Amino acid sequence: MSDSDLLRKLAAALGATGVAAGAFGAHALKATLEAKKGGVENWRTAVSYQLFHATAVLALSALSSASSGELSKDKLVASGGSFATAGKMMTIGSVLFSGSIYCLTLDVGPKKLLGPVTPIGGLLMIGGWVMTAL
């Protein structure tokens, strides 16, 4: 499987689960999230970052595909490898960042472990954006 195909599938998974998490939070978990201080806002933050990065990973899939073709020979598009790396970093970062917020908001898992995971995920997402520029 090519990097662009992998990124497309990862973007689809992030997007689908992001929409599902948003709907789940707005309906099935509404009372639970409202009962916890900052629950609704934290859930929305996690969903928003997940969906933003799903869109970014999809764009990186297209760029990775385009850069592996004839355009890259003329140097009109950067190396597909850096786009693929950026997309993978964003995907892992989004899973760690949003996933840890979902778990923390629902009091699932050890807080001592999940607390530090959130900024690690954030750093990976930032790293993905930096890789996009290289």
C-alpha cells in the first residue's frame, strides 16, 4: 500500500470516528459531559482537533500522491516522503491528543498516565505541521 493510500485511509478513520465521537457526545453522553466541570468543552476540543487533523491528513495524502508523480520531477511539489511523515505524525498525535481527552473526560484509565499523553499528542501534531513545511 502506498503512503498516499495509507494516509487516505487514516484520514477516513479519523474523520469517521471524529463525527461519531461528536454525535455520541452531543446525544448519548450529553448528561455525563454536562455533569462534569468542563466536560462539554473538553469533548468539543477533542472532536474539533480530531476533525481538523483528519482534513489535514487527507490533504497530505493528495500531496503525497501528487509529489510521487511527474510534478515532483519539475520540483513543483515537495518530496512525498515529508508529506507522508507529516500525515503519520498528525494521525498519531491526533489519536493520542483527542483519545486522552476523551478518556480523561469520561474518567477512563489512569490520570497519571493519560495526563502526559495529551501534550505528547499535541507535540506530534505540531511536528506534523512543521514537516508539512519542509
